[in-house]
Amino acid sequence: MKVSNSIISEFNFVLKGYKESFSDEITFLSTSFKNCNNGIELSQETNDKGDYNVEFLTFDNCSFENISRNVIDYYRGGYDESTIGGNLSVTNCSFTNSGGAEENNILLNHRGIINVNISKNTFKNNPVKVVSVLWGAKNNTHSENKITNSGEIKVVENLKLKLMY
């Protein structure tokens, strides 16, 4: 799926993936997201077996404004190293006044995603404690981001494990 040169506003969810749904690639180019209750929710939180909804999730030159929660929520649960996937690229984007209703106080949620690149973005006046938590033990990187009144980007070596039983 590819969306480009679009304005998406006033939705409850911009995009919601459900359990066992899967796409090879979802790309947003030069797209504006405004005044939505939820942004992109690709989360199988009830399944911690290494499943995820899309192989490649890309945002380039997009703007996010007044997105209440799930601004970008791209989750891969579990700890099975044979499941190596998940690729997130967020470049040249702006995030403003978003994430205020996010329960975990993290603007970009990408727990367990193996390859993450967050570069050349602007984060301004987002009422969260953390912009992103990067998994340093994997290929998670960030560079040249401007953060104003929006928390910080954290890098952790290992993700905190959830008890499976």
C-alpha cells in the first residue's frame, strides 16, 4: 500500500491492523495526518510469538498534528530470534501536539521491531515523556532529529522481558 501527497484528517483510526493481518509494505510519502483520535496502529499485543503486521513501514516527508494516541504504533512481540523482521523508517517528518492520550507516554511505539531508522525529523510540543525507545542490541538508529518540548529519544541495550506464563 502506498499513500502519497494526501491529507488524512478527522478519523478515529488512520490505519488499524488486526491480529493475523499482514502486508509486505506500507508507505506514506508527503502525507499530512491531522486531528485524529488514533494514527497508525499495527499492534498484535495479545500475541507475543514474534508476529507483526507489516514487513516494511515507511514514512517520509509526512506531518503529524493533533494525533491523540497511537501516532505510530508498530509492535512485534516475543523474543524468538528466528523472527527477524520488522522495518520502520521515519525520515524528514514533523510531529506536533501529538500523543497526549498515549497511556505509556511514548510518541512512537515500535517495541520489538528489529530495524528502525528515525532521522531528520522535528518533534515539537508533544506532551509525552519519550519520543522513542530504541533497542540498541538490534539495528535501531536515530540521527539529526530536532526535539523541542517533546521528551527524549532513549536507547536501551535490551528490552524488558514480559513473563509468558
